[in-house]
Amino acid sequence: MAAAVDCFAQKGFYGTTTHEIAEWVGISQPYLYRLYPNKEALFAAVVDHVSVVMTETLVAHSPAAGGAGPASETALDAARGAYAVLVADRNILRFLMHANCAAGEPLVGQAVRRCYAKQVDTVRQLLGDDDAVRRWFGAGMLDNVVAVLGLGDIDEPWAHVLTAR
């Protein structure tokens, strides 16, 4: 699945052909169609895979994983640190952005909503309340913009505002 994430991250759902996906993952296109009935089902399966990766990363980096309960700022910092680990692989971030854009496709939309539902549940367990979940998602969306635009490498006042440096 990781190879499919990487492939779709380049051109998204609409720009990637099933031939490119099969070639990228090292299988034949007919075999790809034996595994998945169509590109939409494959893309939805990749969204589900990324959701699992995100959940596992968040849980592994949480203070609760070491036995402590959610302590608001500590838990929020740990969750943001886990997210930073995820977005360090820009292909995951790019894939997620493409998934949001392709949510108009029925199977993809269902998978994206499942992903968000799982992440909300996970972050709520880690942070303890809905307001903290909204703050985490808001900060994460800003982190997405900073990462995908490479703002850490831009020395301009407006970029400094968004990167908090």
C-alpha cells in the first residue's frame, strides 16, 4: 500500500492512471483489477491504509502510550509531534490532500469520512475533549499548508507568520 500512497501522491486520484499504479507497485494492470474492481476502490483502500498509519503513529507517540493519562498541553504537544512525524513523509501529506479533493467520488468520500472519524476518535481519546480536538485539527491544517508549500525554507515575513518563527 505504501507504494500506492507514493504513486497517488504525485498526481492524485484524477491524474494517476491504473497503468501507472500497477507499474509503480510492480504488478500487471490486469492483476491490479483482480485485486480491486476499479481505481476508486483502490484509492479508497489506500485512504483506509493511511488512516491506520495515522492512528498507529498518534497512539505510539501519545503520553498515554507510556501509561500517563491525557494532560492537555502535554498530550497536545505529543499529538502534534506525532503529526509532524507523519507529514515528514510529504507523500502521506500530499496523498491526504488529494484524497480530500477526490471526496466527491462516492467510495473515496466514504473512505475520507471514515478516516476523519477515526482520527477524531483517536485524538479525542488522546486529548480528552472536543475543543482540544478542534484545536489539533486546526493546527494540523496549518501544518499541512506550511509543509506542502515548503514555508520553512522561505525567508519572508508572511511565511514567518505561518511558521511561527
